[in-house]
Amino acid sequence: MPKHDTTTHQGNEASNIVPSNQPSWEHRPRPLSKLVLNTAKFTRPPHKVRQALLEYVFATPVSIAEFNRQKLRLPYGLWIADDGTAYLFNCEFELLFVWLTDATRPECCDLHWNNVTVQEGGFFYSDRSIYDIGPSNLHQALEALLGAWEHGNRAMAEVLEAWLLGQHKAYQELIQACQKDPA
């Protein structure tokens, strides 16, 4: 048989199709569509958030590797204690800053906060959201939040905190919805 024969052979002859145990393409989990994720991306922040981003951060592209190198110095979440004290922490749950209720500026602190009763708070991102949302926009928002805390700008910090917490919550809801119904 010539090497360039591309005709299909019938009967007991050899075939170039190998049966597979993999589910068909229709039944495989799909990645989140870009259209769905656009609502969770940081592409159109509200006016006050844009102000904070412009005030504290210069937009420079950041790779995922660079983002991961800086994770320990970036805020990962916020918890508010019963007395109103705000705790900003990194991805290892190490305190970055503590903002006491009656203080005008936060303090850098390495207190152990195991005995703190958390009233509210949450996370600004997850490890997966770095890949889906993109490291540059997330890095810029976290840098702006860190800058607001470092400069003692409570009003700007609260705007950024609320926005980041809301974005992360929306992202988590999208993930759950897509896992239930990928279509």
C-alpha cells in the first residue's frame, strides 16, 4: 500500500482511530468563559476605586511568577474584630497592619491574633483568581490598598476593601454557578 493513501479501510484491516476511555467533549468540564469572567475582572472599577488606584499605584504589568514572589507582602484579607479593630493580613495569615478603632493610623504589628473574635471580613482573592482575573490588575488593586493603609488614608482603604471583597465574592459565585451548570 502506498504511504500517501488516505482512504478509509473497511473490514478487518488496521485503523488509525484508537478507542478512548475519556468522556466525550460535550461532557468534559469547560474552563470559565471569558465573557463570564469579565464581570469579575477589575477592568471597570468605580470612580472612587480608580482614584485610589491612580493615587497609590503606577500600572506596570506583573507576571504570575512575580505576583507569587510578592504574595507575602500583599494583603490577602481583612478581618474586623468585635471592637471594630481592623486586621490586614497576608496569604500566610500573618498580620501586615492593625488599625485600632480609635487610632488615626494603622500600626505595623506582629501580634498573634488567635484570640480575636472576628465580626466580619473576608478575602480579597484566591489562588485560582490570580490566573482567571490576571495578576497585573489584582496586583495593582492590592498595592493601592496597601498604600492606603501605609499612608493612614482610612476612607480610601475602606473603598478599596469593600470593592475587593465584593469582587472576590462575585468571582466565587461565578465559579460555583459555572461548576453547577457549565453551559
